[in-house]
Amino acid sequence: MIEVFKTNVQEVEQSIMIVGKLLEHFPNSIVNFDLEDCDKILRVHASSISNPKIIELLNSYGFQCEVLL
């Protein structure tokens, strides 16, 4: 399954850190950002995804994150 999130991550360095943290929690997933998109898209491709956990993790680092509908 693939989930897409809208974030306020701006910097490549920030996205690299977040991808690393998400991979710690979801080790068999594919995680990437599209910072060129106006919604600063975060994509997570995994067999099992916990939207609340992903949102909570980004919030804990001071970033906004919501499921993109």
C-alpha cells in the first residue's frame, strides 16, 4: 500500500533525517519526499502503514503532516 502525506518539510537535510527515522520504525518500506511539489509530499510504500504513527513522528520533530486525500 502507498500513503501520501502533505508536509511542511522544506530542506533536503530535514527530509533525509525524517526518511531515516521512518525507516527505523518501518524498516521494510520505501520512503521518499517530493520537495518540489507545493505540498512537500511524503510517500510511504509498505505492506503495513500506520498513518497516526507517521504523523506523530513528524510532529515530534516539529513538522506538520497530514494525509493527502
